[in-house]
Amino acid sequence: MDHVDRVLLHTDPVYRYNYVAKFVDFSDKDVQAIKSVSERLAPLGGVIVDTVYDKLRAFDITWESMAKRHEGYAGEVVEKVQDLKVDCSQIKYRKDMLTRYINRLLANPYDERMIKYLDWVAKIHTDIPGKKSKINVEYIHISALMGFIENTLMSLVGSLQLEREHELQVNMAFNKVLWLQNDFFAKYYTKDGSDQSTQSGLQSG
């Protein structure tokens, strides 16, 4: 039986990631499965991003979050939801960020730097001390979005016409990666480990 240090689970993002990765059986085999389709999926990154933002714009409650300053964005902010269009600079900035995120999921090694990046992605969507922006997206929308992104990825993987076993391996790998990301979101939204210090810097590594 493996020992799991509860304190480290809530204070060390790398330790937490390694625990969840081991629990869901995310391994080098999954990383290789993702890389096996990365060159074919990368050009479709824009399709993923546009599909995601069409979905976000379909609901007023999710589009309202887009009317707030994103972490790292220094340009003009359109604060009235009715005036916020997909071609506004703040939306273009967010779409660029999501494009980079998709590209990193596809191509980056899942090393310590990548783990800290996944943790950072979760942090910047929550209203925690030390943030420059005040965006605080409620977890229900984050959870729904992660499910939608997974469905979108699976649909695109299906369009690649892979061998059935290969397609299954790729979809399982993406499922695990997005669960790992979702766990980092849960880390900042739930009260689990609130007796431990979970606040670290906002550096993406």
C-alpha cells in the first residue's frame, strides 16, 4: 500500500499531480498517444477555440465572466456584456491564451514545468489573494466547460479516422489529462485542505 502525505497533497502541486496521475493511470503511454496525433490536431486548434467561445457566448452567465479583466491582460476592457463581441481585444487575448493552452496539452512534456502551468491555469480563474485581476468563474461553469472541451476533442479525434484501438487510446489519454486539469480547478474551489497552506505564487513556471 502506497503512503500518501495529505499535507503535500494540498501544498505541493507536483506531488498532488503525481498522486492523481497514478490514481487514474496516466502514464508515458498516454503522453505518447497524445503526441501521436498532435501534428494533426494542432492545425485544428482554432476550431477548438472558436467552438469553445461560441458555447461561452451562448449563455449570459458565462459571457459575463468575459467582461472582466483577465490575468495578464493590459488592454482596454469592455465591461458591458451587451457590448462585448468576439472581436474585442480582450476576447482575442483570451482566445490566444486558450490556443496556447491547447498547444501545450498537445506538444509539451508532462514535466514539472507543465504541471505548474496546469496549476496556474486553475489559479487565474479564481479570486485568490495576490491576483491582479478580479475574475472569479464559478466552478459549475468550469466543470461544464471541461466536459465540453473533452467532447470537442473527442469529436476531432474521431474525424482523424484512426484505427479503433488507436482512437480509444487517444481519447482515454485526453480524458485523463482533462481530469488532472479539473483536479487543479477543484483544488482552488473546494474546502478540502483548507487547514493547510495552499497559497503559492501565480507563476506558471
